[in-house]
Amino acid sequence: MVAPNVYNTLSIFGKTDVLAVTTTATAITTCAANKLYRINSLIVANIDGAAAADITVDLFRSPTAYRIASTIAIPAESTLVVISKDMGFYLEEGDVLRVTASAAGDLQAFCSYEIIDDA
């Protein structure tokens, strides 16, 4: 697959994916075939009222997981910006942005991105 040409784009669609993060590495965003995704932000909120929880974020490009953030503690009732627009990056076809929590039910993740298509 050839990644879409970002300078000859026919369409750009804004999207947001959300996920209640578990203790298993789980996809929050997966780049579809023949597309290019521009990740603009990844925000993780700790909704637990008392305990901190750790977040790990990786880009999974089969068969390897590349860590973007590793076991970063998020205090109770706090939010962490893991990826911001000024440090965003692209997902290519088949790439998966995954999140993992140290405790199930404590963290919620929000991923904002653009789908770029030249077809």
C-alpha cells in the first residue's frame, strides 16, 4: 500500500475515538486500509476519586509495539495529555494506537485524529 499523498489530498475527516482503558493493551485507533491518520491528541483522564493509575501508550506495527509513553502515573481525578497537536504523528495502514492501564476502570482515553485520503 502506498500512503496517501498529504499534498494531493481529496478529503480530510476529523474523528474522535474514546475508550475505557483496561489492563490489556487495547486499540483506541486503528488505521484503515489505503488511509493515513494524523494523530492530533491523546488525552487520558483518571476518573478514580482516590487512587493514581499508570498509563502506557504504544504504536503497534506488527509484530512490534513501540512505546510512546511507559507507565506514567496519573493522579486521582487528573488528566494527562500524552500527545498534543504540536507533537502529533501519522499512523500508516494497519498501524494501531494502543493504551494499557495499571488498573481497570480508572482511566478513560480520548484520541482526536484526521483521516487523510487521496482517492
